[in-house]
Amino acid sequence: MSRFCQAVGLPTRTYYDRRARHHAGHEVRGPWPTPARDGIRAIVIEVALKYPMWGHRKIAWL
């Protein structure tokens, strides 16, 4: 998960804290950083087109 956090510019500790709050049913304090999602979108599309047999789970773990 640390590679994902590096790719979106989110500290690993913050990710796990937000994930734990979500699973516990608490409201997350703020939205995920939009610039990070926009920045990784092109990379995800490129990998998906390069490896069409890979599913979304495998691409997410890259």
C-alpha cells in the first residue's frame, strides 16, 4: 500500500487512519486529494491499455 500512498501523495499513516475510520462507520474528515487522483489517472489508463487482461485489483496493487 505504500506505493499507492506515494503515488497519490498521501502519508501511509493517514491512509490507514482514514481506512480504519471508514470501516468503523465514522465519517472521514476530508476528501481524498483531488490533484493526486487526477495525477494518477493517466498512469492507470496507460497500464490498463498496455495490459488489457489485468483486472482492476491487479492494477491497483502496482
